[in-house]
Amino acid sequence: MTKGIVHVCALATMPHIVASSRAGHLISLINAEMLPATPPHLAPERHMKLVMNDIAAPREGLIPPGVSHVEQLIAFVQYWDRQAPLVVHCWAGISRSSAAAYIAMATLRPDADEFELARSLRAASPTATPNQRLVALADASLGRDGRMIRAIAAIGRGASAFEGAPYILEC
């Protein structure tokens, strides 16, 4: 199977990353009021829009990441043909998007060691701090028996930043 390239970024840099990478697919994990339009060169079915807040536990008035979000994310990643890059973004390019990129790697590489995948995430981004709720839900959905959760805990919280620098992972 062809290896795929995943670009992870913040909303502010997403249009440039999508254009410069010639992305074929896009995943937006963001609050409803910040949801971007689908870039003109992408067909709507190639832009997954997952409306959620960046929270690890339910809070009144906010939308936590849920099982449905993770199921849609996994299905979209499986649908991606890997012929052109996938861009994943959230507001800051640190939490939701990093979790989604980690989930993409775990989905596309079912036999890969979760700790190896987490270390590659940390090597690519010193600020990546994957959303724990997304990781836990994906761990259960992918049958990883807590290994994804433990692997992300092992790399620890990323360096503090207002916005993460864009980074690239190989799936």
C-alpha cells in the first residue's frame, strides 16, 4: 500500500498548507463558529468537518469529542487513497489535529507499535499535545487495549505555544 503524507497545522495556516502541499483531502476538527469553507479545488466529500470543542471532559455549552466523531474520522482516513497529502487542522494545530494525525497513523498502520507512532509524533512536533478524549475513544474503537492512551501519556504534554508550527507525518 502507498504511504501517505499527513500535514498538521492550525486554522490560520491551513489555506497555505492545503495549496502548497496540493492536498487531496482535508480534515477540520474545530468549533462550529470557526469552521472553514472547503477549499475551491477540493470536492466536498474530500473535506471532513468534525465540529467539536477542544475539551477532554463534557462541559455545559460545549461539544466534546465523541464516538461518532472518531468513527467518522477513522472511516474518512480509510477512504483516503493516499495519492495526495491529507491536511488535518484545528484552531491551534496542537491538540485536536495532533490527536487526529495520531489516530490516522494507528488506523493505517494497525500492526505498528503505538509508542513508536507517538514518538514519531513528538519528533515531528515539540508542541503536539493530542486531545486525550479523542485518543481514548480511538483506542477503544481500534481495539488497541489502552496502548494508544499509554503511548501518548509517555510522550507527555508538548511545549507551550499559542499556535503549533505546521508539521508532517508519514502514514
